[in-house]
Amino acid sequence: MHSASFRSGLIAIVGRPNVGKSTLLNRIVGGKISITSRKPQTTRYRITGILTQDDTQFIFADTPGFQEQHNSALNQALNRCVVQSLQGVDAALLVIDGMQFSEAERRVLKLMTDCPKLLVINKIDKLSDKRQLLPFIKNIFSEHDFEAIVPISAKKNLQLDLLLQALRELLPENSPIFPADEITDCNERFLAAELVREKVFRLLGEEVPYAVSVMIDDFVLEHDLRRIRASIIVDKPGQKAIIIGTKGQKLKTIASQARQEMEKLFGSKVFLTVWVKVKRGWANDRLTLKKLGYE
């Protein structure tokens, strides 16, 4: 039984690419449910993370980074995901990288019209002079309608408790929506694809451009063993060669590291095979985007 003062609600996490939204979500829920890398827009889906405390259930929606530089069908779909994720939420977090509050942030802020808003100043561990924070916060408060402004470091786990306290005040009195031990509503098939994609991004750096995705072709649970067959989708034959690497070593490393992450997340042995497939122009092919879950 929960007390009458129990609160629960949906919170959208929004911001420009690479400000640390996914790192923040993973740190809060205590598990790796949203992939991270230094590449912009690593997150391409709305990822739900759940944290249940004694008196509160926080349900977070991590979203792709909102950007207006590229106009492919994929990027249009990602921006729509951000807009849709802000509909019907109880609160929204606008995450910024240090004290970078530019016109890009103001454009994102215009999307956040129908809910209480918190500004999260991330990566404060990297600020050389933290005395600059107070005047920066005062200036933001004078210009924008935020319920609170909370400086944090998601990577260093600094002041996340203060962020949760501020968020709790914005959530309605409500019963929990998910079981207390759940940290996400994403299924294992989806999480497996994301972990493979993360390793491609992390291990290949700038060698392979943004247009890479992953499709799970087969996912079979046999007692305590998961047999997974995944395909990495690329745009050009040259990208396929780069991912495979000399004598297949790069692809083996991608598969090995992804398998280890899956075993940690799923709590069981995983048998993973990974292939690379070329599909030219997939990021502008709405049928392929639909199959990959972007549309």
C-alpha cells in the first residue's frame, strides 16, 4: 500500500544533441537503458526510464537531441519524436551543456509550452570557475519561466538528489504506474539493437557517419540463454568494409562488447551473431524507417 501523498508522473528530458540526456537517465535509474557516445544524436527513440522511491515514481522519457541542421527523413522523424514526447507530460527537463544557453536552447524551449519546466545545467564538474553559476542562473530566471534551475553533473553523480526533490514537487498525487522493480518499459529486443548500435558509434568514431542503424533479425530465449541475430544497416559498401575491419576484427570487437553489455543487462548468457548489410539511402526511405521503428 502507498500513502495518499504518493506521487507519480511522466517527465520528458529534452535538449540539443550531446548535452548528456542519456547519461542523466541511466544514472538516475541505475542501469544502462539509453545508449551513449560522443556522436550527436546517439539517442534516436523515446526511451522510458523508471525510478521508484518510497513516496514517488519518476517516469522519464529520454528523447533524441533536437536539431535543425539536417533535413533527412530520419532527422524529421527524430524531431517529431521530441515534439510528441512533450505532449501530456507532467514536467519537462531542458538539459544544457554547462552554461551554454543559446538560440538553439530557446528554440527547444518554445516546444515546452504546456507543462512545468526545469532547467538542468549539466557537466558542472567541467566548469573552471563555478562562481559564474549564480549570475548565470539569475539571468536565466529573469528571462525564462522555469520552476527551478538545478546545476548537476550526471557523469559524476552530483546533485541528482536535488534534481529529484525539485521534480517531485511538480508531480501529481497518484498511484505508481509501473512495478517498483522495473527501470524501463523497453523490451529486450529493442535494448539489444541499441547496444549493438552504441558499440558501432563508440568503436568507429568518425570513420562511419551518422547513417548507421541496427535491426534485430532473430531473438530466441532458450531457458537461460538468449540467441540474438542482428544486422548493422549502412548506406554504402565502403562503410560495410570499415565496420567489418581487417580480417573481421572490428566486427568481432563490436559483437563481443555488445554481448558483454547484454549479459550484464539481461542477467544471462547471450549468443550473439552480427552481420553488416548495405541499404543505400535508408535514412530517407520511409519504409525502412518504419521497419526500424522511427516512423
